[in-house]
Amino acid sequence: MTGARHVTFLLAHLSDPHIGPLPRIPFRRLLNKRLTGALNWHKARANIHNMDVLAALFADVAAHAPHHVALTGDLVNVGYEPEFPQALAMTRLLGDAADVSIVPGNHDAYIRESLPAMRRVFSPFMLGDSSREVTFPYLRRRGAVALIGVNSGVPTLPFFATGRVGRAQRAKLGELLDETRRQGLFRVVMIHHPPLAAGAKFGRGLTDAKSLTRLLAEHGAELVLHGHNHRHSLAKLPAKGGDIPILGVASASAVPGTPHHRAEYHLIEIMPETRRLHIQRRGLLADGNGIGALSEMALTQGVS
């Protein structure tokens, strides 16, 4: 693939697998936000997130042999250290660290100690091409595609699921977007929280969404991928180089809910030279029996 800009690049996009089951947690480790999260898991989430469905979806991804996989956060549930090795064992079904790029979600950064625990296990999946330690945003070049990973996961108070990118990350992101634009690369930004302020529910959005969207509009990108809302969505952000598609995906393991909320992933064909995208939604079929194609769409980046 390297240097072959005319070749289609196949990218799989998944998010919010919420890999379980939740390990047994000593009571002393629940004397924080984890208590509400653990109660929520046993009351509801354990029935929402189905690991057999997730395994079938991962197998479908592997069967399509994408060039790369983008996993946009919430791999675990309450950010408890033993959750991360369990999540790693499942994630390895998608490929090696060189072929899978991960950014944290709010559940991965549930409390202050959670993100360091994630880094200890998942750092190879969150390293830039020339980095020896995890820093955000990171850059991975794969052929004519630039994959830029942004961390929006920060610890929050109970009942809040907000995120923040922060001034330092935004400054570096602007530099990376300019650098990769000059190199003629197709820029894909990966982030957990939706970058748009419009439509965000109280306590769930990015606290600096307006600053981030201004930056994206100024520096441009060809595609932004996110999760967090557990539903399929597509929006467009007006930018100097043309509208930026903002693509959200449902949870990779969710079984109840409307068709836009059930387990799915995106299989994205990127044609870097023409800035064209072909997006296939694949996920849990309406009868609940197996993973298959749900819908398809074609986009040309920069065209309203």
C-alpha cells in the first residue's frame, strides 16, 4: 500500500464494545464513581452488551481483511485495571497493534487511575509511528492515509460522561493536520466523543466542542470518526477545504434498541486520489441471526 495513492484503502471503524463480563471488584475499589458504574452494569449494561454478538462482529471484520481498524474508545466499563487485559484478549481478534489504532473513551478514563492502566496494556495500539511513549494526538501513516488519534476521555463526576480535548492537544492536532495536508494524505481523525456541540445531551458532550470544530474548520480533514452515542450518525462540518464528514457508529456489542443503535461497524473504502468514500454499515441483522450488510452510501469529501 505504501505510496500507492490510487489504490483503495479499506478501513474498518468500530466503537464502544464495552467488553465484559465485569470482573469482581473489591468493595474498597468501589468507593468512587465505579460504584454507580458497577451497579449500572449489573442492572442494565450486562444485558445490552452481548459478547457473543461482539465476537461474531469481530469475526466479520476479520473476514473482510481491512487494511486497518479504527477503534474509537470505551473498550471497558468502569476503568478497573483487570478489565484491560480481558479487553486486550478480545481486541487481538481484530489484528496486531500495527493494524489497529485505538483512542480512549470516557469509560476507559473512568477515574484518575484508569487511563494509566489502559496505557500499560494498550500502549502499542496508541503509539504514533515515531513515538516510544503514548502521547495524544498521535499520527500513523498507512499508505496515502493519515490516521490521527485524539483523546477525549477524561475522569468525570458520577452521572457525567463528558469529554475534553484540551488546548495542548488542539494545538498539536492543528500542526498534524497541516503537515499531513501538505503531504497530500487523506486525513482521518479518530476521537471518542462527537466533535459537534449541536445535539449533545447535557453531561455527555465535549466541553470544548466549539473550539475543536473551529480548529477542524480552519485546518481541514477528510473524515472524522467517533463513537460514544451508541448510534449510527452522519453529519457534515463546513470547512475551508470542503465539508468534513463526521461519522458516528453504534456500539459494537449492543443488542436491544432501534436499528441505528444495534451492534454494527463501518467498512469504509477510501479512494485517496479522488477523495471519495464508500461506506457500508455492517452489523446485527434485523432477525438477530448473524452479521450482515445494513446499508451503504457514497460520499465525495469536499462536496456538500
